Amino acid sequence: MELELKGITKRFPGVLANDRVNLTIRSGEVLGLLGENGAGKTTLMNILYGLYTATDGDILIDGEVQDLKTPGDAIAAGIGMVHQHFMLVPVFTVAENVVLGVEPTKAAGILDMQEARRDVREISAKYGLEVDPDAVIEDLPVGIQQRVEIIKVLFREAEIIVFDEPTAVLTPQEVEEFFGIVRSLREAGKGIVFITHKLDEIREISDRINVLRRGRIVGEADPKEISEEQLAELMVGRPVELVVAKEASKPGDPMLEVEDLIVLDDRNHPNVDGVSFIVRAGEIVGIAGVQGNGQTELVEALTGLRPALSGIVRLAGEDVTDDTPREIHRKSVAHVPEDRQRSGLVLNFTVAENLVLDSYYDQPFSKGIVMDWDLTRGHARKLVEEYDVRTPSIEVEVRNLSGGNQQKVIVAREFSRDVKFTVASQPTRGLDVGSIEYIHEQIVKERDAGGAILIVSTELDEIMALSDRILVMFRGKIVAERRPDETNMTQLGLFMAGVTET
């Protein structure tokens, strides 16, 4: 199969998201798609998958123009998509998730789960996916859940498969396993689109790389002949420093002290189980771990969003265990939440309004019961320029920005304040290399000014590059503490998987 995007253009009010994009995807190859935030990658793939309709241009399969108005049309045409955020029902089994919506039936319309299980086993064996059809999704690690998503796509006979940031929540070992799966799919004749911001991964797995910048294809590269530095410059339009430049830390007095903290999750299970650690002024402590091992509940407890069952949290020597989010915020704490849309933004508020979400009620933005909108808008314009937020206007609702630019709004709001302690959970998730470079510089600058910083990230290269000390969480506990010069990504990945004897 050969799939062509010809002259694809997509306009939104005030935004040209895709500008005459030409792209070819062939069976039996992996096409890497790179682009900075707001470059148009997601819009382009949403058009391909029938979620958006192009303003202009055509989609062709083997030379025939396709009319893909819905995801159902795309699936029928042999196109599948594995989203970054998995589309699975947690309480269903693997087999139930795979056949959902296209269930096999016996006589009288009775669901044939035996056939569903058999289909899952056959696909698993053919592509080396190794999944138990009867396992319940919520009991599976994220790497196995991703395999279920791939089986779903293959069950629907996809010939072209789009992977959107597929390694974002995987350990290094799981990434290698995933790459093995991608290679087996390629060898079976599937066409793969691999969307990522990780330059090393796209060079390793791709046969060709296309780069989008500001809605246009600006280059095609052979991964064997182009360096990461050249790719970064092609993507951003300027040279990018890929290595975090920082001097050795000079830790001061304890800023954050956590003692025997126990925090329950939404099912009343202790997802933070007796955790103790210290973050000192002038240092960056990184917490590594596969998503779902207690990091979310820990950060929520530290920022007042979730009550602790027991234990103590001190900030600059003061007990803040039972403080509200606003009380903690007023103690000069910045918070970059992991879920930007649920916890970091009000989606139907404007960019300007979101940039003062945590300070609109204080001076200088508030004058009693009236806001100073001129000052607020001036503040917003300054931050949008400084943090390179790609938006047509500060009056645009933030829901209309790309995910990466939504993240920039949060980072700009939190990092522009005078803070003593920063909690940053997945601070560069979804950001391009240029934006990552800038955010990392700001984090190091904050540390060098005497701030204490706690970074929670599933990106091990980020943890290794930024941290002065690294803690690893597994099943609610701190299972390892290392300095970056005492460990490597392989060892950290093993700790993240629960292997403590390394």
C-alpha cells in the first residue's frame, strides 16, 4: 500500500495549521515525523485519521482519492492510530478491549469471547506481542497496555499505523521491546508513521524522516546521514544546545522535608507508602519511575491537592501537611502539574486569563474586587513572547492551542514568579527540543539562584541531565537513590521495573 497526502492545507480561525503538505507513507517502512510544538503534526494525523477535514488537498491510497470523514472511514481504508493516551477501558479484559465495537458473535447474536481470545492469541504470536487475552487492563503495566492498543489496530486489519509519541511513558527496556515490535510490523509489510520529539529514537527506528515546521514540510532526511544536532536545527530553525549546561550544585538548608508520608489513591490504596526524602535549597532532585507508581499522588500531596493519610510535609521548616493549594502557593511554591488540561489550565479561558490563574486575586493584577485588565494583558504579551507560546492572540481560548503550547502557558505562569520551591511534574512533556532547551535553562537558573526543585519525569534522559540527586519510585516506595555520575539509564530502568539488585 502507498498512502499519499497531497497539498494538505488546514485553516482554523486565525491559524494556518497545515500549509500544502505533501507526504508519502509506504508499506514496509517506518516514516519518522518530527516537528516543534504547533508545527501541525497532530492536525495532519487527525486529518489522516478522519477526525478533521482538510480545507484543501487530497488523501490517496494506491493512487485513488479517499474521502475520510470519520475514524470509521480511516479504519475501513486500512489506517490505524495508536494515541499517546491509550483508549482502553480499565475494567475490561484485553480481549474485551480488542474487539470492542466489532465484537464477534455466534448464533442469535451471542458474543463469542472464545473467538475473541483466539484472535488475540493469533495476533500476539504473529507479531511477538505476548499478551494474556484474559488479563484486566488496569492490572497491566503501561508497556503491555500499549501492546493491547497495537493488537486493537491489527485486529481491524490496519496496513498503515500511526504511533503518536509511543515511548513517552515507557522504561528504556520497554522502549527496546517496542522497537522490536515496530520492526516486526515493518517486516510484515505494515507502513508505520512514528511521531516523536526524541531525536535519538527517531534516528534509530526510522527509514526516512520528514520534518514539519510552522505547518510546512521543510526537509526529508536519511537517519543514517543526519546528526541529532542537524535534525534539531532543521526542526526549530536555529542551532539548539542538546546538553544541559550546569555547574555542580551547592546545596543549602533543607527546603522540603517529607517524613513517612502515606497517601491513598482514588481506590483507597496506599499509592505513596512511607516515603521520606529531603530537597535542599540550591539543588534539583529528580524522581524517576514508570507512570502509576505513586508519583502523581505524591505531587498532589505536596501541593495540597490530595490529603495525606499520615506523615509530615515541611516547607522551610514549617508543617504544611494540611495546607490548601492556595496556602502552599502563597508560600512561594510553583507547581507544573502532569495533566495540563485537567489540573493546569481552564480550557475555555483565554491565554491571558490562564497566565494569571494563580495570581489574579493578588496585587498587582487585583485592585480590590476589580482586575487590572490592561496590566494583565501586558503581562500575558510579555510571557507569550518570552516563552515562545505560539498563539494568534492572547485572547484565544487556550483549548485551541497545541498540547505543547498549552504546556508553555503553564511553565510561563509558574516560572515567571519569585519562588523558593518548584514542583515540576513532566515539565517538558510534548515540548520540542528548542522549548526543552529553554525550560531546562530556566530550571537550572532557578537552582543556581538558591531555589529548591523537585522534578518528576518519565524521561530518563531528562532526569539524568537535570538532577543533582535521583530517587526512583516503584509501587509507592523510594527503592533507590543515586547521583547521576553513579548510575546509568539501564540501571535506573531496572530500578523502575522493580529490580533492586543491580
